[in-house]
Amino acid sequence: MSVLVINSGSSSIKYQLVNPETGEAIASGLVERIGEESGHVEHHFGEVTRELNGPVPDHGAGLETVLGLFAEVGPSLTDGSISAVGHRVVQGGKYFDGPALITDEVQARIEQLCPLAPLHNPAHLKGIIVARRLLPDVPHVAVFDTAFFQSLPGEAATYALDRAVAEKYEIRRYGAHGTSHQYVSGKVSELLERDDLKQIVLHLGNGASASAVVNGKAVETSMGLTPLEGLVMGGRTGDIDPAVVFHLSRVAGMSIDQIDNLFNRQSGLKGLTGENDMRAVWDMAEAGDANAIEALEVYAHRIVKYIGSYTAIMGGLDAITFTAGAGENDNKLRAMVAERLAPFGVKLDAEINAVRSKEPRVISTADSSVKLIVLPTNEELAIARQAMTLV
Ligand code: AMP
């Protein structure tokens, strides 16, 4: 039994064939630079890696190449072993609070939601259309990044904006990375053997977000209408006074598209240091670069600000969990955050924190007021498992 998980981007398709029971990644790969002069496809199965270079005109051609590689290199997708195709979809709007079996109607809804996620939903749609055409005998399931946050209370999801405008244009906090926050917070409950937890999950990858989860339900999250709001990210500002937009428009004469690009791609760590990879920022900081040192402080400050506000909102806190690229691997960043929480009795076990591992682990001392946890996220597995709930 396996599920083919597809994450289709504007010029790429990433895929993984997952065993939803064991979590094993049976095969994986990606198609890059779709529509450009020279594309790239790579497919991994067991010890074998097959790479192809050459133009990939569109998503259909890309997925056809991938299916060809499955047939040639393995494993077979036509022997009836695949139970579903799970598609990652960033924006499900107010319509989806869980996974959905993709019908023409569901597909039309995803299309209708494109204005709310102009960078993501059109790309997902391309992947869905070609995958449904090329794999017509398997159920296709959409798993939405926003679904976990449909449970946010009104007071957390509502912006204090003119109601008529907000309603007409469907403006609210939708959140993102929900599949990861749901998976990780669920695993924390398993790890601590407790369902009644007040927890904060910090998904710190190239995109970064925080969520507050009480008894398994999300009550707050840092991303908003789009993934721009909240924590400092690789290339995104996170929180910023919206009046900066008016200022840049009026004073600098920048267009909306220029400001969009500035906030979503040229800001965050990249804007502060020139580098959007946390490892490069640490290298600069350790070499004494003042901008990089300040960028790390801004990054940690923002995280701590969210931890404080979420603790107040939940009326307490049992666990803080670090996940995704930097959360799982960056022990110095975790130490920076923990140090700032020391006045509240939060105590990091420096030795355990320094150990590199793929295993979920508690990294605080036994007498810490709050458990600090590192828990690797696995969005592909979470998508595969959610898809299986519908087939
Ligand atoms: P993700 O989006 O989850 O793949 O995370 C990617 C980000 O994780 C990269 O941009 C890095 O900033 C960060 N990252 C990965 N490995 C490390 C590491 N060993 N130390 C610090 N940051 C890391």
C-alpha cells in the first residue's frame, strides 16, 4: 500500500511515494524549471538515482516523464499498489476544514481560491489536472495547508477591518503550514503521552510560522491571509506595519508588485543580511558581521514575542516544539530562544540540545517549567495519512 504525494509549484513538481503505515519514503523526486529553456528531473528509488536534463515544456510533460521513470526505474505504479494520490494545496479558504476527495467541484473551488493564494493555488491546480488525467483510476485527495486553522476562534481569525470589506473579499486569518502544525502537535501528544496540552509549535524552515494548540485544536497561528504575516522568514518580512506599503508607494513610488516582491522575497534574513539560509547567516555572525548578529536577534526576538502572547492567550504553556529545517537542526538558535525564556523557569539541557538526531526528543531539563522538544516534521507522511482517511 502506498500514496503518491505531489507538491506542485509554479515551475516544479516534488513527489514522494509514501507507505502511510510505516512512514517509509519508497521513492521520491522532483521536476524543476518547468517551462524554462533547460529543465531537470530526478527520481530516487532505493539505491538508484536517475537524472534527466532537457526542456520540460509544462506540468503535463513533467509528470509524464516522472511516470515514465516510475515504469523504468521502479517501483511500478500500475500494479494496483497505490491507493491514492495526495495533493498539497496551500489555500482551502473557508471551504475545507479537512482533506477532500478531488471531484470536478472540488477542483473548481481550488481554482476559485486562486486570488487568495496567487503564488500557490494556480500551480497546485496544474498538478491536480495533469495527475488526474494521467492517473485516472486512483482517487486524488487535496490536503489543505489552511484546514487545521479553520478551527481558530473568531477572535483569533478576525482582522479588525471594515466587516463589509472583509466579508466581500474573504479576508481573515487562514494560516499556513497547517499540515505540519497538526502532525507535529499530534506527535508531541504521543511523545508526552498527554492529550490535554497547551502547546506552541515553531515551524522554522525557509518559511516560518508559530501555532498555539490546546487539547489538539489550533487556537492561534502567526500566518494570516497569506504566509507573509508572523515570524521573520528566509525572504519574507513577517509582521510589519501595513503603513510601510503606503509609505513605499507614496514616498518611494514603488508599485504594488514591487512591494509584494520586496516583502515576500527580498526581506527577512535575506533583506537583513543578503543571505536567506540560516547556516550562512550564522557563518557571517560568527565572523563578526554586525548585520547578521542583529538579524539573528530580530529573528529570536520575534519568536519570543509570539511565545509570550500565545502563552497569555492559552492561559499557560506545557510544551514548545521546534520543527522544520532550522528548528530541527539549529541548536544555537534553540539555545538563543531558551535563554530569553529563562526568567520563566525554562531550562534547556545544553548537552541533549547539541546532539544531532532525526528522533523526536525532549531537550529541556527535568525541572524546566515548560518542556522544550525537537520533533521532525513530515508533511508528505501527514498528507499520505490524511489522504488515506478518505479512500
Ligand atoms: P525547510 O524549509 O524546512 O527545508 O528549511 C530550510 C532552512 O532550514 C534553510 O534555509 C536553513 O536556513 C535551515 N537549516 C537547515 N539545516 C540547518 C542547520 N544545520 N543549521 C541551521 N539552519 C539550518
